[in-house]
Amino acid sequence: MTTPATTPERHTQHRIDVLATVLLAAATLATAWAGYQSSRWHSEQAKLQMKATASRIESTRAQDIADRETQIDVALFIQWVDAHATGEGQLADFYRERFSDRLAPAFDAWIEKEPLEHPAAPPSPFVMQQYDVKSSDEATSLNNAADALAAQATENIQRADNYVFAVVLFAACLFFAGLSTRMRTVGSQKVILGMGYLLFVASLVWIVTFPVTISL
């Protein structure tokens, strides 16, 4: 027969057992969620890295095209200079008519500066504002996009690492919940369980501030 003196202690022990079970269940769910989010953010990081790599490859291709186009323009301009310097007007006109849509407006703007009469004039059409190589602009744009994607990927790595750390914290909560059931005195059980709940609440409040990604 249970004595009145032992009833409150048993009720306390029962409440501690219930609280420990609740903490075990909650920490288990939180651990699973944090682990899932860590995996998802690593996946998002990998996707962004792939996009950044593809963008850099396209940037390199566009820059190669820009370099080839510029080399052609430079070669034609040098031929024009040689023909003009030797007084071969017909040959100079031949090269001038074959200037690209990039070089022609820049060349006309450069000629208006009268570079032969004014030493302070721009040294060549290639430094003129009108000389615009679209492929080079595209390469710059693609490279900037790759940088942005890489920065986002790095941020996603940090997010995944934060969730991994949350997994560790929730695992510690599980440890405290399990340890509390092994303590011999009610006082020690309360202390250990209290530490577990304190860590769980603090970790939960922290993890709530994290961004979330879900894949169905």
C-alpha cells in the first residue's frame, strides 16, 4: 500500500518522466528537421555552383569571341594606317569600307578629333566611347552573374553549416533528456532536465531565424 509520504514524490517523478519524454520527442523532431534543412541547403549550394560554373564558361567563350573581333578590327585599322601613311588613298578606302560596325563609328569619331593635327587627341579609335564590343559586354555580364551565384552558393554553405550545428545542439538536448532519467535523485533530475529544456528552447529560438527550403 502506498503511503501518503511517497505519493507527492511519485507524482513529481511522473511529471519528470513526462517532461523528459516530451523533450526527447521534440528534440528528435527538431534534429530531423535541421538535418533535412542542412541537406537541402547543400543541394541548393551545389545547384548554384553548377550555374556559376556554366556562366563562367559562357563568359570565357564570349570573351574569346570579343578578343577575335578586336584583333580583326586592329588588323584592319593598322592596314588602313599603313595605306594612308604611304598615300595609297584607294587602298585606304578599301580597308575603311571593311571596318566592322564596331570600329566604323569609333573611327569616324576619332577622325573628327583630327589626331594627325592634334597630339592631344585620342591615340586610336579603340579608346573612343563609340567602340563597343558587344561580346565583351556579354562576357562581363556573365562573369558578374557568376560572381553573384558563387556568393549565393557560399551563403548557402553557411546556412547548411548552421543547420548542422543545430543538429548538434538538439542531439545535446536528447542527451540531457536521456541522462535525466538515469539520475537517482529528483533534484538532480530536475537540474539535468532543466538544462536540456533551456538548451532546446534557445536552439529552437535560434533555428526559427534560419531561412527554409523545401523540395516536394
